Amino acid sequence: MSFGLLKGKWGLITGALDEKSIAWHVARRAHEEGAQLILTNAPVALRLGQPRMLAERLSAPLIPADLTNPVDIEKLYTEALQHAGRPLDFVLHSVGMSPNVRKGKAYPEIDYDFYFKTLDVSAISFHKLLQIGRNKGAFAKGGSIVALSYIAAQRVFPKYGDMSDAKALLESIARMFGYFLGKELGIRVNIVSQSPTPTTAGTGIEGFDRMFEYANKMSPLGNASAEACADFVVTLFSDLTRGVTMQTLYHDGGFSAVGIAEELL
């Protein structure tokens, strides 16, 4: 069901790899709500994933960009603004990767070169995306920017490794830029902290199935799906949430508020 929440708006969606990814569902729902979209992903993802198929379905331009590379981001915004013919109303940051997690390195034993890569891809890329977009005048007044996080930014999930640090940094960047962009342009910057979701990246974490089941039992509503997360993100893009900014919003079925569930006693 469409409510026309994003009719007349232009948005940039990063990281829509395949039908498992939250960004994929966000792009689809934003399109259903009337938005016109620009999609971007890293060149390697264009080879390994299915972004071109999504771009064709949504009649959206697909612009390759490595979000750790300022030159690529500059080019991304230049092309995006040419397509839209105006500043962007919303942006989704949905990019994350940890070489340490991929290689099974425990947090106390992480490789620091890998660590810097984790932080750059998963968090500092958000800062670069916002800094360059601000400098280029790429964001419309009263717009909305959302990034995706996980509660491991606030609590210990040992197998999540250095991604916990990256998500904590991501949330801090959202608060800081939320202040400046809010003052300057009335732009909202928020974080959505989602339930464990069986995305390509998520299922690469050791013990993910057990994490998923544990969270599902702990959450009064059960784990929130990627589709439900997309619905929530769309409301944050819309004018219905124009007073919400600099928040980490838990979309997790109640997991973040529960101490223990009776099923686990």
C-alpha cells in the first residue's frame, strides 16, 4: 500500500546489493511512495551483486562509487545532481564491512590495518558522504539523512568484533552532523538500529543464526524484518518526522528495552 509519502522527492540510496539487503527494500519502498531515486554502490559490488537489476526495476540511475574515496563521492554527487536537477531530499547510508570479522579475528587480536579499513568503510565513509554533500550543496533544505546501525554499538556482542567500534563512531557522526546540518539547512540526521537481519554481511558473522534466534526470543514483537525496517526508514525520509533528529532509533521489536525474556529463563 502506498501513501504517497515521498511524492516529488529525490533520494540517494547506497549499498543496495541484493534482495537480502535492507537498502534494497528501502529503495523499493521509497519508489512505491513516489520518490525518484539514484542508486550507488562500490564497483566490486556491481560485479558481485544485483544492483543493476534493481536500478532497471526502479528506473533509477546507478552510479558506481567507492564511498571511502572522496574523488568518487564528488563524482557521485555531480552526476546525482545532474540527474535530479535539484538538491537531494534524502540519503541512506547502508555500507559496512570488516576484514577482521571476515577472517575470524577475535576483537583482542584484530589486525590494525584491517581495523582502519573497517572504520573507513563502515563509519568514516558516512562523514565523507555528508561533508562532501554539504560542501557541494547537494542536500535540500528540510531533508533527511539516515544511516543503519546495530545495538552492538552500545552493548557487547563478542563476535561482532570491530564492527561494534565502527557503529559507535557512525552514531557519533550522525549526532555531530545532525547539529550542523540542522542549524544550517533544517536537515535531520538519524540512525536506525535494526534487529539482526539475515543480509549477506550479517550472515557472515560467526554464530549469526544463534544471535538471530536469541534476539527473536528476547524481543516481545520478535525480530523486525528488513521489509519493516524499510517502512520505518521511509517515514524518516518523509515530512511526518520533521522534528526528529540526532537520534539512534531502535527498530528491533523491543529487544533494546528487555532485560530477560521468560523463554530464556
